Amino acid sequence: MKIIIYIQEAFIMKLKPLGDKVVIKMVECEETTKSGIILAGSAKEKPQIAEVVEVGPGGMIDGNEVVMTVKVGDKVVTNKYSGSEIKLDGEEYIIVRQGDILAIVE
């Protein structure tokens, strides 16, 4: 008697940014203020704080040496409308250039 077991592998896609690109995921903003006021959806601004998910290798970009200063897990502030939005495995990410990151939140 021969027993055959089939193992179904789950293929999870992963983004690997190139050059000076950084993959970020926006951080959920709070729905209530510190004083306890609940904000309606229309009253909320687009959040600008994001978490770094993946970082490109840097290197020579347009003839200039780019050293990557952000790392995975950093919380960063970005330009409001920069980058390219992408949806992958039900999650929303934004791919930005390191130059579009304004600051690292400590």
C-alpha cells in the first residue's frame, strides 16, 4: 500500500525594493482625540507616519552614491502625496524614494 501526501505550499509575495527605494506601510491613526472626542472619517487627515517594511540596497543612483539611512522597523514621516501605492496580499504599501522621507520618529 502506497501513501501519498501532498503538501500545499503557501506562496507569500514579498516586495524587494531596488536602489534607493523604501517600502512603507502607513500607521493607523487614532480615531479619538486625547480629550476623548471621536473624529468622523471626513475629519481625519491622511496619516504621514509610516513604518519601514523593506529597504533597498542603495548604491550608485543617477551617478551619486546613496547610503541607506533608514532600516526595517523605523517609524518615518513622509511627504503627504509621495510614492506609489500598491496592494499586496490584502495589505496596502507605498514605495517611496529615501529622499521622500522627511524624518525618522524616535
